[in-house]
Amino acid sequence: MLAIGATKNMAAEAQNYLITLGYKNSKLLGVYNTAESDQELITALKEKQWDAISIGGYVNGYDQSVQFNDKNVPSDRAEILLWFNRVLNIIHELAPKSKIILVKSPQDIHDGVQRIMGAEQK
């Protein structure tokens, strides 16, 4: 599973959480609203055929409570929507067979995987 979320710090926190749950075949990628970050996502998508791709709550627009003090992470709802649409279309283009999992927070990744993929994805 490839999981993406806003910022590298949040991705590291989520990666540690998944390791404690026993997920071995996962990669977490912290993304930003930049061309460079889009390229990192493209590179990760080309690494392998991912069974599932999780998109974090801030990137997918669900989590409105978190505030990032980073110029490359938008806070405007309209800008977040554009960012999410761009990320989603990059994923759709490069990983059309992957299941998409929208999560609420890093702590929701496991439940999100269970909702979409079932227990076999650990």
C-alpha cells in the first residue's frame, strides 16, 4: 500500500503507526502542493503496482481541524480541493488498477484499509 498525506512529518508518524500494526508492505509519502512533490508522487507510483493507495484526510479535504504552518501546504479550502483533484488524477493516470482509500487521519489508515481491502492487506 502507498499512503500519502500532507507533510513529511505526518507521513513519518503514520509510517511508525502502521509498523506497530504489522504492515510490512507499505510506503508513506509526505506530499506538498508543489511540482516537486507531484514528481515524488509520480516516482513512487511508478515503483510498483500498488494494491491500494491511501489519501490522507487533509489532502482529501476531510480533516479541516489540522493547520500547517507551511507555505507549500494550502489552508484555503478551494486550493485544497484543487490540490486533491490534481493528486487524485495523477494517481488515476499512473495506477488505474489500485484501490483508492480516503482516510480521515493517520490513525484511520488501518480502518480505511479494512473498509476497502479487508484483512489480507497486512
